[in-house]
Amino acid sequence: MEQLALLGGQAARTSPHPEWPLFDDAELTALQNVVSSGEWGRLGGDATRTVEEAFAAATTCKHALAVNSGQTALRLAILALNPPAGAEIICPAYTFIATAMAIVEANCVPVFADIEHSSLCLDAASVASVITERTIAIMPVHLGGVPADMDALCNIAEKHGLAVIEDASHAHLSTWRNRQIGSIGTIGCFSLQASKNLNCGEGGLITTNDSALFGRLSALQNNGRIPGDPSRYRHAILGGNYRMTEFQAAVLGCQLNRLDEQTQHRFENGKRLNTALASIPGFAPLPVRDGETCNAYHLYCFSIDDTYFGVPRDEVLGALRAEGISCGPGYATLVYEHDAFVNVDFGPYTGASNGYIASIDANRAKCPVSDEVAHRSGAWLPMTELMADATGIDEIIEAFAKVSRLRDNLANKG
């Protein structure tokens, strides 16, 4: 008699999980070349400059700048706009906290808009409803690699004279209407942290087609030095040292060489999972919307119908994990539910804190979809699951199907 693995049955998945990160002698050789060169920092080396040029080309942008983290990328993108203290930036509440923390670190106010059920990205109508005279930018998050509706968001931004800062931390090589994510808004920001589709342990990349903004971004990243100025100790604006090391850039260049092939592999596996989950009761994939021409699938997001299973989401996820599937509830805590935001513990960023206190009630009342996804229905598989071979994907599909058809056992396990 078939039984859930959670209750003692054989797990649906028996093949090994894909390893991450993937590397070979290319990374080792690149690192050795940096060591041997004696130029370990970007001011004297050329590995960082080379990978910046390659990433700019990959994202069809005029410029790319390497920094030390994705959160740094977002903060410098805001600072490049030269915002006044307390300026408002609209972002989703359903995101990794770094999105909103970067806004606070720029002494600006995060104003939360709701997300679409269909994409888990910013809902344009919700964004429009929270714009005020203090708003300077919209910060869409391309969650899990799913492109936000850049048509609608850019139209709103143009109407109100706002910048668009794309948080593309999950979306390396995702496309919207065949346009590269990171090239559509004013500035794009990517994370290179170890779990990301493109990684070098830690780091970030900023993209833009605006040469004036790129000059300011470069100065902010390099202690306020103006690019091209031959003086080593002339500092035109307030900046910091947010440079990437040559070691990181050497690894990053090798990883970038693999990115297109890996992205296509995940994209095809994502389509297979979409087709399968659409026919398995109790689960639902995100719909593929018009305009979504490539999803990089940093995460495979789906929803769980707890009324079908008769148990809460976490118990369904526990059954999937017992079957050998890596999965989780996604962001089960919204940004404004974290202690730092509940307590408005923003330290010296008084422009951010005063503005946030003034808008806190309105922020929290406008995100019902975010609340439902975070606390009840949202779930995802990590990127590594979509790196599986055909056998692994078959086993993932069977695990979902098995948990669905044995839902009565799950509901009655006690």
C-alpha cells in the first residue's frame, strides 16, 4: 500500500540533489592568475573591469559596475539619484529585507505596495495608490526571476517623473518582452551572493544606460573619486569603498561564462514543472504572463491550497520535504513585520525613521495579497532543484502528485 514518506513510506525522490556552486579548473586557474599578478584589488587589476564589460554586454546595458553586495548595489543606486532625506521609495513588502534596508540606509522611506497573485511582483495599481509628492522612485523586485510588469510600472514612473530601480537580485538574464531585466528601468541591481544564479560568494552588480548616473555611481563606489580623474586623492562627492576584489571578479567571470546555458536549463525545467503542477490538485504554479519571455528561476514559486489538503501549508511542505524535495514557505514574514521595522530601529537615519513613522499605518493596510501569500499559500523550490536532470524533475513531479493523492493520510496522520 502506498504511503507518504512522512509516515514511513518510500521517498519519491531517490536521485541526488544537484550541487551548487558549479565550478572546475577554470575558476582555479583564474584565481591563480590573480594571485600571480600581484594585483589583488580592482584599482590595479583588470579582472573586475573585464567582468563588468561582459555583464554590461549580457544585459544589453551601456554600463555595469561591480560592488561588494546586492544591498550595496541598491543603496548606491538610490544615492546616485541624490535624494533628499525622507524621500519615499515604493517597494514590495513581500521581498528579502535587504530591499527595504537599502532604502533606509539611503535615509529614505520605504513605502510598501502590494504584489500581484500572478507574479508575486509589484502590482501597478497598488503602486499608483501610494504615490505622494515625496515619492522619487519605484523599486520593483523581480521575485524568483519572474519579471515584474515593466510596461505598467515604467508608465506610472514616466507619468509622475519617478526613477525605476530594478531589484534584479534573483533575475540574471530574465527578460520582459525580450528586453533584459536590469536594462529597462533607470538602474538595475543584481546580487552575487553564494545562493544566486550568478555568484562569486558575495558581491553585486549595478547596470544603467545613463552615463551621467554611471559616473556618480562609480564615484560613490570608489571613495568619491570621479572616474578618469588622474588624482588619487581628490574626492568630489561623499563616497565609500564598495569595490569588488579581483579574486571575486576572477570567479565571477568564469561563472558568467556558464550563466546562459544554466538559465536555459532552468527555464525549460520550469516549463515542465508548470505543466505538471497545473494538473495536480492542491498545487498551482504561477501563470506565465504575456511579456514574460524568460524567467531565470532563481526560485520556483507556487501556491498551496490548504483547504484541499485540510492542513496548514507548513504540513504540506513537510510532506514534500520527506519525499526528498527541497522546499520552503517563501518569505513567511513581511518586511514590516520584522523587529527592525516594528520598532522603527533605524539608528541615525532620522529622515527614514520620521517618515516611516508618519506613514506606517497606511503602509500596513495596503498589502492583503502579500499577507495571504506570506502567511498562508506561498511556497517555493530553490534554484538548485531546477538544475536537476530529467530524472530529477520526474521525481519532483511525482513527489507533488503523491502528496496530493495521499492528502487524506496527511490530514489524518495524527
